[in-house]
Amino acid sequence: MVTSSQQALAVWGLLVVPFVLLALFLWGRDGLTAQFVAAYWFAPVVLTLIGVFPAPWQAVPG
């Protein structure tokens, strides 16, 4: 059975890992901009606020 913390880790892991890879690639080519960061994170933030994605702090034990 999948717990809510495991689900939160999985969802945010699938969002953070590709972002880090893309950001490193763009940073190496001097192409990392605030517009890219905002465009990438806009949908996940909105979906978290309306409750579609689990909040990342749910993965923190305690």
C-alpha cells in the first residue's frame, strides 16, 4: 500500500529531477532564465494549491 508521504515523494521527484537536469543544461549554456523557472513551476504550484498534487511537505516525516 502506498502512503501519502510515498506518493508525495514520487510526484515531486518526477517534477524536481527533470527540472534539475534541464536547469543544469541551460545554466551551462547561459540559457537559464527566470521565465523558464516560472513556466516550469507554474502548473505544479497551481495544481498543489488546488489539491491535485500532494504538498511536498507531506513527505516530511513527523
